[in-house]
Amino acid sequence: MKVSIIGGGGLVGSCAGYALQCGGIAREIAMLDVNEELAVGQALDLMHGGPSVADQVITGGGYEHIPDSDVICITAGLRRKPDESRLDLINRNTDLFVSILNEVAAAGPKSSAIVLVVSNPVDILTYVAAERLNLPPSQVIGLGTQLDTIRFCSLIAQQLKAPPTQTKALILGEHGESMVPIWSSATIAGLPLDKYPGWNPSLANQLFTRTRGSGAEVIKRKGGAGFAVGIAIRDCIDAIALDRRCVLPVSTVQNGCYGIRDVALSVPTVVGRTGVIDRLEVDLWPKEIQGIRNSGANLRKTLDVVAQRLG
């Protein structure tokens, strides 16, 4: 399997490449960037570590890598400012993203290629990619709330001094202000969260508020997220490469799940080698379902603005 990372010269793209290398996920990793010299430099740096990690081919360059790529991961984009919502990025990022899609299409991707959108605002851009690329919608996936979900779990685990790998809780809906915490199914080591030692209801708002603001917090403290988003990207590509068919909160164009249509957002999604295999409309609390629907309505308004912009 070959994975090409567009924006591989940047923080997110390079961290994704490193996460894929450490996980031994793909046979070939191609780092692509408008600054090809930077992309080649990142690839060279990764390649130097290969003998201690995995037997992979790591290269750098441009869109010439697209035709034989199995997964095309788009991380390129302008950074969000500390006081800027992800949706405020839309006017600054949409034109850049459409130009990347045009380059990908012109390069001639495989008919079986999976496109993983990471650039923000990810739900909006995932919808745009599904509309503009000549690929089945099931092969266009946005990172969605996978990053929010692992941030959420990490903060819960830290607060309760629990093992992070045994802490399971979802964030669904928009990767942004209207994201929805799913407390109804949250567990630690299989135990309901509200039964776990140290839990009290007052922690819920505190933990979710910090989760929702985590992106801005990282930007404020270090200039931009890299490591965790790289791991979140690896989670998705691992599911594709190994046909794991695992359930991930990733963003795809919805066609009826929870009554939502014609908008991309995150619901529990079965991901495998062909992309989206299924979406699971699991029982949630009514307020959680309403929250996801509100996310859809908010995103639909923004998509209407984007449609006018793109013509």
C-alpha cells in the first residue's frame, strides 16, 4: 500500500508521516508539498530512521505520486488563529483546497483510491471533496471527530487516573463548536463511566469544555497541533490498510443516519479497505441525537455559503 500525504512538509503532514512510519502501516509513504524541497527533506529525515523502525519506501515530491497511491491524505491548509473558529477558516482555506483537488484530479488517482481529508474546516472540505472528485462518496473520508475523541478520552483518563487505552468515549457531529460528547456509552475498562471511582457529574462539563477548546489551547501554547493529529490520521489509515472494519468517528457525507442528509459530519462509521463500509445508528440519549442534528443544520448553513462562493 502506498500513502501520499499532501502537505507533507508541514507540521500535521510530517507528524502523520512519522506516525505511519512508527506504526509500520504502509509499504510506501510519499511526502508531497508545494515546497517540494521541504517535502524531500522530510522524506529524507524519515528515511534515515527506517532501519530501526520498519521496512518502508519513503519518498518526497509532488503530484506525480498520486496515480499509484492507495490512500491520498490531504493535510495542507492555513493554520487556525487562536481566537478563530474552524468554520471561520472557510474563506481562507476553500480556494486552496479546491486547487489541491483540481491537481489531484488532473494527476489521475486510482479508481479505488481512498481520500482522507484532514484540512480544516474538515466537514465542509470533506463535502466539497466528495462533490468534486470523481470517486464514490464512500471513498472520501474526513478525519472528523477522531482527533476530538482521542483528546476527550485522554482528558477523562488524566482526570480519573485511568488507563488511557481503556478509556472509551466518543465525540460526534461537527469537528468544531457544535461537536457532541456521547456520555451515554462512555466506559473505562468496560465499566460505565458514572460508576468509575472518582467520577462525579460536575466533571462532565469541565472535561467537555476543555476538549472542545483543546485545538485552540494547543495553538496558543505551541503554535499548532501535530503529534495527536498524526496519531488520529494513523488510526484511520490503519483501518483502511488492514481492512480492520473498525468503528471510527469520521466525517462522511450522510444519507440518512440519525435523519441527517446532504452534509458531512461524524457518526460511528465502519472503515475498511474500500473506505466507508457502514454507518451505525446506535441508540443514544435524545439530547445527543438532537446535538448531532444541530451540528448538521449548522454545517448545512455554511455549505450553502460555500456553494455560492464556489459557484
